[in-house]
Amino acid sequence: MSVATTLRARELGPAFDLVAEYRPPRGFFLERSGVGVCAWGALGPPLVTYGAGRIERLAELVNERLSSIRVEAGEHVPLGVGAITFDDAGPATLVVPSHVVRREAGGATWRLDAEHETSGDEAGRWTGKAIPHEPFTGMQVDAVPEPAAYERAVAAASERIRSSELEKVVLARTLEIDSGRELDPKQLLWRARSVDPDCYAFAVPGSDASVFVGASPELLAQTRGGEVRVNPLAGSAPRAGDPDEDRANAERLRASDKEREEHAIAVRDVASRLVPLCDELHVPAEPELLSTANVWHLSTPIMGRLREGVAGVLSVVAALHPTPAVGGSPLQVALDTIADLESFERAIYTGGVGWVDANGDGEWAIALRCAELRGSTARLFAGAGVVAGSEPARELDETERKFRALLDSLRWG
């Protein structure tokens, strides 16, 4: 395959809408609060690694690929985009795209294109408007596992925590939906971004022509010029339509010993993994409240400065993934418990979605609140953190709340 080595850069206006340029099913999209990357096409074959150490090997491969690409004019650099599955047995994949549109904080928007290619597969005029479909009926929705089976799994996990070294484990479930109509990844992406603009709206290719689309509240890792940011979330409570009730739910979350324990486990584990990578590390003593469309979360923004010689964002991702927010603690015991108690393959769900540039800077979100679309079918994912004091019915209800925003958005597909 002939690989282009030169990209042309040009500036775009600040009103440019990144989602209008998204090209399913193989395109990439990641945006939060108007800042992000949309990319498509490829300079060379995908970079794919498996097994232990796959993220570190991927970093080496993409650095080699990016170092061979030149950008004409300006200070822009090429980048790689992709996704990492939850399990080491699955792929960590990056593509160096032939077309990139990127908006930075402050509104600067620019585009890179391979000089030997046209944009191809034109996105065309797209307004993001659709008429909602009718809600899905019970016959079209299949829960895996069934709610009662999920509650039994939570009870079993809680018993392991009380009788072993396991402190926390995250157990997930899915809803499999047959919509009876072709689902549009771009339409779902637009709707998910509209519902939760402060989340990471994302779309990445899955396997067998599927597309993962979602809106994640959780930053896995961001680096820029040696500075690093991570933002573990753990502990949750429902949102409410009444402002007083909503605030009361948030304050109960802040005061809950069970939810604070779950959050503290996650923060402690993440901080310990960052210490070897950082000269400086700031971990707030108290969590903040973070709101999404359906759920309040406890949130701790952690900031630091990377040690000299740390390669960049993928080094941080390799150290953190999977975090206690999606796996548990201690990690290997939690992963063994997940393998015993979950009955489906997570794939990209609870993995990472993001980008890395030729300087090693980049941004990765944890793939949460997402659906895998394939033709007329969708598989939705949601999970809950289980600790010793978890009540199965409440953890089931937490997953139902997390499903709700995507189920509503699917009506627009």
C-alpha cells in the first residue's frame, strides 16, 4: 500500500460543526464541549496489538508511523485515532487518518488532508434533524443478563468482597435491541451530544462493520506539553426533574459512606499508578459532584506533571487501563470476578477511545454510556460498582438510569 507522507493544513471557521464531518462506519469522532477531533481515511494499514503490553507496543508503532509524516505550513502535527478494548485479549487499534478536522480550546479549528487524496466519501449536507420514532416495545428489548440474574451476580460479588481481598468490582449488563429499522450512527451521535454536551461524545468502528456510539462522562487521560489530567468517577445517584429533589439526591450522594468508599478506592488506585510517571501530582482531598443527564457522580480531577522520558498520553493510558471505575480493586482479583460473573464480551465498552499526536499529546475517554450498532440492531451497555455494602436492587436501578439516555436517543436513529 502506498502511504502518503505529507499533509496539507488549513484553518476553518470557529462555527464549523465537527459532527457534520463524521463518516460512518469507519470514521472516528471524539468531542467534549465543542473541543475534539473528527477523522477518516487512513495513511497505511491500521496499527493493531494484542495481549499484555499491547498499549505500550501500540505507542511505539504509532510514533514510528507519525514521525514519517510531514505537515505543510503552520505548527500542526499528524495524529493517530482509535480505541482499546476492555480486555487484553481484544485489540488496541490506532489509525493514522488521511483527513482530520480538529477544534481546540478557544475555538481554533483546522483541517489536515493527505495531498494525494480527495476527501472521498463526502459527508454531504447534513442538518442533524429527524422525527422521533415510536418507543421500543418489550418484544424488541432483550436484557443480557436478565435483571434477576444481574441482581444475583451483584449479591455474589458482594459476598466475595466480604470474604476475600476483593474491595470493589464493576459488573455490567446489556440490552440487545432489534429496532426493525436501519440505525444511523451519525444521528445517534448528534443526539447523544445534544443530550450531554459536557460528556465525551464518541463514535469508533467496532468489529464486523459495527459502530460504537456513546457519550461518556469520564476522562481516562489527557496530556499536553508535559501536563497530565485524569478524572476518575465512581459513586452515583439519580437526577430528578424537580430542582429541590435533584439537589437533595446530589447531597445524599456526597454524604453516602457507601458511595464515598467506592469513590475513594478508585481515586487511591489511580493516584498510585500515576506516582511513578509524575514529578508532581495533585489529588484533591474531597470529591466534587458531576452531573450528567440522568446521573450524579462523585468526581476527583487529578493533575500532574509527567517525568522526563515518559512518552506521553499512551504511557498514561497503559498505566491506568483498566481503572477501578470500570474494573475494580485489586485489579486482577476484580478481573477474575468479572470473568466469572459476566455473561457477555465487553469489547470496546469500558475500554478507551481517543487520539495521540506526533508530540505524544492526546486525549482519551473511557468508553461508557455507549451502544454497538449493527444494521437494525443495537447492544447497549451499563455497569455499576459493587462494594461490600451494595444492594442488588439499587445497583440494577443504577444501570437502568444509565441506559435511559441512550434508549431515548435511539428513537431518533
